Amino acid sequence: MKMSKKIVVDKELCKGHDNGRCVQIAPEVFDTRGEYPKVVDTEELDDEKIQRLIKNCPSEAIKVIEE
């Protein structure tokens, strides 16, 4: 059985750096209508883009949970 990956944004850590670096990298993944980016769709994300999201978050607010 293949493990799926879930991306979460820790709202306590997220500071919205540079108007959301994560949103700039993967705008199709996030809903930005609230205080912090909310993950809405990760189906199209490959491992490379996931790693870019994690590396480019200066607050280390983006985490991946394998389910």
C-alpha cells in the first residue's frame, strides 16, 4: 500500500514571509483568504516541489505527514 503525503502549515509558526513564499512556489496548493496559507490540494505535488516548499519556509512552518 502506497503512503500518501499530507502537507500541513503550522499556523503558530507561519509568518507569511515575502507574501507567502510557499504560495509563490505552489499557488495551486494554498488558499490564502485567511490569516495564514491553508493547504487545499496536494494531489499534483511531486516530491521535488514538496522539498522546495519546506526548504523555502524560513519559519519552518511547513511539515509533511505520511499517512
